[in-house]
Amino acid sequence: MTHERDLTGGSEPRIRVLPELVKNQIAAGEVIERPASVVKELVENALDAGATRLVLDLEEGGAKLVRLVDDGVGMGEADLRLAFHPHATSKLADAADLEHIATLGFRGEALASMGSVARCRLFSRPRGAALGAELENEGGKVSAVRSAGGAEGTRIEVRDLFYNTPARRRFLKTTATELARCLDVVQRLALAHVGVGFVVTHDGRRVFDVEAGMDLGARIRRIFGAELASGLVPVGELWQGIELRGYVAPPRFAARDTSRQVWCLNGRPVRDKLLVRVLKEAYRGYLIDARQPAAVLSLALDPARVDVNVHPAKSEVRFRDERALFGFLVAALRKAVAATDMATPGEGLLAVAERREAWSARFAPPSAGSAATTSFEFDRAGAIAERSPLRPAHERQAEFRDAAPFVPEPPLAPRPSFAAAAEPEPPLVIAAREVSARPGERRELDELAGPFLQIAKTYLVRATADGFEIVDQHALHERINFELLREAAATGRVALQRLLAPELVEITRAQAELVDEHREAFAKLGLELERFGPTTAAVHGVPARLAKPDVSALVRDVLALVEESGRAPDAPELFEEVLHRAACRASVMAGDPLSEDEIRELFARGRGLSSDQTCPHARPTRVRFTLADLEKAFHRR
């Protein structure tokens, strides 16, 4: 017999009020996803209670045990009785309080959610009280409160997370993964709350700690390492009651994920889409799009200007005036990013070379008379990994021995100046000086004095005060041309340099239609085009700021870009990319010989920019080697 549900009503109601335990377990699905969620809620509660030292003990990545001990204000017996009650909180009194939330926690859901899916024990002793009190909550069954001894503050244990919801427990990852997520939570909160000490142990072993007296820079060094910390540039701006503080790192520290990106809002670590876009815009032109910059930033503003009551996890927020805030943050951060040292450090390249040398020596061909065998080794997991270099070291060394020696190119006739075609710059006055110094003292050196060396007609070498730089001539000139074009475009229209005779460029029929459609927009960018037959464009003018660009390549590049995007060439999201293409086609290329005067002029133009350390597409323009790098390479240190 088939049973069908009665959807027409009846004497028995189908709608029922869920039991309290079921409601708490549903809430736990939103608030408590994994051990890291438990850590986050407990640490935030301790910080709200004024704790200055927190000790967190974890077992099995937090799945078996999360124990937090703090020295906060503590709770009395009356508060303890309500601690595991859903929506019980000391941080809100009425609906109006939701308009200006200044605490990390406020929903009153976390402890009730934990108690419904774990075995919890809570002890607390208020400051100045002779005794404390404790109670347990096992799967929603709350014990009576009883007196107990212990230190001032609060201690809470959350054991066997999801023991009564095995389906959810199966979704937990490996111990290492869950531990990493717990540590990420603690580290972000440690960066947000300078002045609070944190200690984390796992299975009895200390895995993280910061002292209360450590400032933000020292905490970054402890968490992310000395290399990142040494390259940071501070940020400090105040605008209409909004304070931005923290550090930004050079683009070379960017990663494929946001693990080195920390935003704190009024002491709350957040992962907000607007703030992610702010950083992306601040690094635009300095960073390859697919990578995420490294930065630790703190934003302080009136709680009434932001809504944190958006999601149960409280990681997303909503700002009252996003547009104005976005502009302020981008301007402040872009200035700081431009001040970072974007040169690729030679020390890292030397380390790579050393590893390559060690690798080659390890797999050098066997000595005469020995059997040729395949090298195996056990990796840390116990698996056998076969190591097989593509070519033996002696073959690669032979290539260098047989290669033709480097012979400098003879000087050529002077090339056109790098100065702007329409608005030449005044002559450069260079006061070259080099002060002799005793060993160990830093020398002062004018980096425009020369001499310079061009290698493979592509890379330029010059001395610096503490070493030398290798500069990519095309990348540097591209940045210079791009900045000239952007400066001209800021006036509303790029000046045209009319050609004596129109240059004809072969294009597709579809692109010919685009020439007709966007003729005025192209003119604003300094390109005067008109259709000249079904598959030809006539170029009458190019940007006056550019000296002798490759006209045909430039026009095809820009038309292909417009065709692919489906937007006008002066559209905001396309505008700078069009300028990129124009700058690229007007720059010296790899393989172009340069005289020493041209090299000096190129460096001088770069020095006049706010930043000449990357090309418009974020490739670095230079690699820098210090004297320490050279001494290391020659085994002097």
C-alpha cells in the first residue's frame, strides 16, 4: 500500500517547535564548523573579558581537546548558570546596541552550540573573589553549578568535538590541517591585539607564542619570518575619524593565497571582499594579477559606521560608506606600496644557485669502474622517490666551456633620445661623486655617474652604494613611457603627434568596424585612426609623448584588446591596459643596443618617477646584489 502525505491539513498540526537541543545543534552548524571555530569563539570571549595572557592547549588538532585559560575578569555563579543558555550575552541589552557593536562577540550562540556537540567544562573565578565555580555541559545536558578552586580568570575545556554527530566529525580533515587552521585563527588575533600574550601547545608541545610586550613588527617577524618583516613599509593615515595602521610588503612576497594578508577591523580579524579589493587596487601595476599581496593592516573607526552582524561567523562586514572608504584606503596604501623595495634581491638568486650546484654534485656521473645506478632516497613519509636529472652536470658544464667568450659590442651611433617627443625635459645636471671609504664603511655613490655595462643588449649593470644592480632595459623604459602617458591622460586627452604620411595597417574586418565605432575614444588616447578599406586602418597620429613607437604593432594590439573585451578603449577597466600596450610598443626592446649616454638618460628618467621598480605589468625592473651577497658568493663570509 502506498502512503501519501496529507498536504490538505488535518486535526494533527504538522508544524512543531523544535527541542532546545536540536535548535542548538542547528546553530552549531553555522557557528561551529571545526576546531578552529571553537578556538575563535573562545579566544574572542577571553579578549572581550579583558584578558592579557591566554594559554591554549590542543590535542589531535583540537578535535579531541581545546582548552583555553585566560586571566580575564571572570564570571560569578549567577553568570555561570546562563553561560550555556542560547542567546545569553553580557554584550547586548536591546536592539539599539546592534547599531554600534564594539565587542568581538555579541550573539550569545557559541557556548550553547559547543555544548550541544561536545563535552564541555567551564570554570571561572572573578577578580578578587575567594573561590570560583564550575559546571559541565555534555551534549546539551548542563550540570548544576558548584564551587571550585582555581586561579582568577576563566578555564574552559571542549572535548571530543562532534562526538554525538558522527557525520559532521567525518568531515574534519587531518590533524595537521585542523591544527594549521587553529593556528591561523590565533595568529590573526595575536596581530590584532598587540599587548596580549598568547601561548599555544599541541599534544603537549609548544607550537606558538608571543609575549605581551611584543609590538606589531615583532609579532609579524615571529609569525611570518625575518625575511618578510625586514621588507615591510609602515602605513599610518587618519581621515575623517578613520585610522589605518599597519605594514605592507614588497610585491615579491605575494603568494597564491591570502595566508599573508591580514585585515583587522576594530580588533576583529575579517575577510571582507571590499578590503580584498582595496589591496588588489593598491598593488595594481606592481603585482601580477593572480597573486595576493602580503600585508598586515588595522582599521579603526566608529562601530556605528560598520555592520558586523552580517554572518554568524562575523568574518564579513558591511561598511556604511563604502565608496569614500575605498578611495581613502587605496590612496593611502598605494603610497606605501610605492615606497617598498621592489627589486629582486640577489641573495635569493644565490641561494637558488647554491641549491642547483648541490643538486648537480649529488647526481654527478659515477666514477670510472663503478656501476651506473639509479639514485633513490626515502622521503619523510617513507615513500621511495626516484631522482633523475634531465642532463648530467658534466654535460651542462661542457656547454659553458665550449661557449663563445663574451665580447662587448662596439659603440653605435647615438639613438633617439628617451626624452618625450613633444615636451623634452631640461638637461640633467649630474654631480657625480664617490667618496673613498675605509674598509667596513659605506660609500656614497651617484648611481648616474657610470660606467654602465650592457649585457646581451638586454640587461644594464650599474654600481650602487652597497653593491650593484642588473636592470631590464625594456621593463624600465616601459614603466617610464606608461607614466608619461598616464600623466598626459589625466588632463583628459593625450596629445597627438601627427604623422607626415598616414601609416596603413592591415587588420581584420571586425577590427575595421571597431575603428569606425570607437574613433573618438581612440583619439582621447592619442591614436588618430580611420578606416581605409575593408581590412585596413590608416593611422594619422600617435601619442606625442612616445618617441617612434611601432605603429602597426601598437594598433593591432589595441584593437585586439578592445575586440576581446567588448568595451570601448577608454572604458575605466580597459583604459590603463591600453596605455600599457602603447608604452610597450614605444619602448626599447631586448636586443636593442644602447650607448652609455642613453643608459644614463634611461636611469635618470626612472629616478624621476614615484616608483620605477616594476613595469606596468608588474614584472620587476631590477635585480639587486649587495656587497654581502658578493662576499658570500666568493666565500669571504
